[in-house]
Amino acid sequence: MSKSDVRQRIVDSGVIAILRGVSVEAVGDVVDAIAAGGVEAIEITVDTPGAVDMIRQVSREHGDDIAIGAGTVLDPETARAVQLAGAEFVVTPTVNTEVIETCNRYGTPIATGVMTPTEALTATEVGADLCKLFPASTTGPGQVSAINGPLPQVPLVPTGGVSLDNAAEFFEAGAVAVGVGSALADTDAIDAGDYQTLTETAAQFTALAEEHR
């Protein structure tokens, strides 16, 4: 997919599922289950053991069905490594202009971690495609509308503490999508092989995105 196609898939889905600490053996089943619930953007964090190999595997097996991304990318070297492994988007927890430049150089959409209007504008001016409002549990939905008030051009993706209980509030405040970790990729369900629960939860999140944006 082109850069614009990947970005649009993320926005259309409204949800980025974040996989952290999922095993190589389980990742295929987890991705299948989440995608079955309508989530079309799935991020594997690079602090997960074997993350680059998992990104390569998922990209090869599911590249036509979902956009696979890499999260917690802290430096341009890691950004390039995950790009070469097949990552179609990159997510960072902070504003790192070198990572943004690397993503832009090779045509990979990037969601850059921000908390303040200054960070959001800086990231956007340098070339971030999306701004990950992080941690959302600290800022709350009000921070979305507060930033978008003077900066309506900044597409915000609240991440960190987003759940079924508060996702609607983030969408109503103006979020273009949300990043969801343990509230969707539930460790207990994965360990138990209860993938149907992941599918049902994913469907609930995508329904909230459709209803409240």
C-alpha cells in the first residue's frame, strides 16, 4: 500500500491494536483474531523479544488484510530495521525528528508521541502523519479538544489507558483513531488461547469508532 493508503486504513479502522510481549508462537493467532473484529492496523512494539522477526512474519502472512506497524521506535536505526522487515507504519512515544525524517525518507507513515500543543505542532511541521497523544490516561479526552482547538489540522491518536469505558469520549473529543493495548490484546485471554474474546473486544472498539466519530 502507498503511504496515503496506510494512513487512510488506520483512520478508517479507527483503532490501532498494540501488541506488546506477545510470543512468536501466538502472534499469528492474535493478529487473526483482532483482524476478525474489524481492526485493520496492528502495531508490534519493538521492545517485544523477536519483534522484527514477528513484523516480517505478519507482513508476509497478513499484508493484504491489515496494516502492520512497529511501536516504541526510539531511533532512526530501529526505524529503518522495521521498515526493511515490512512495517507499514511506525509509532514513537516521543518526538524524535531523526525518526520522523527516516520514515519520510522511505515513505512510511509515522505516528509521533506528543502530549502538548508545542510537541504536536513540532512533530507535524517536521513531517509526522499522525500525533499519538500519550499517555492518554494522564491527559484525558479534554486534551484532544484542547490541542485541536488552536491546532485543528493535527490528527490525534490517544494511546495509553484507552479502554471500552473511555474510547467514546476520546472519539467525541476529536480523536481520528485510538491506540489500544492491554484493553484489547488481553494477556490472560491470549495465554488461555481464548482468541474469540479478542475478536469480540476488537469489534466493540471498532463499533465505538464508527458510532462516535
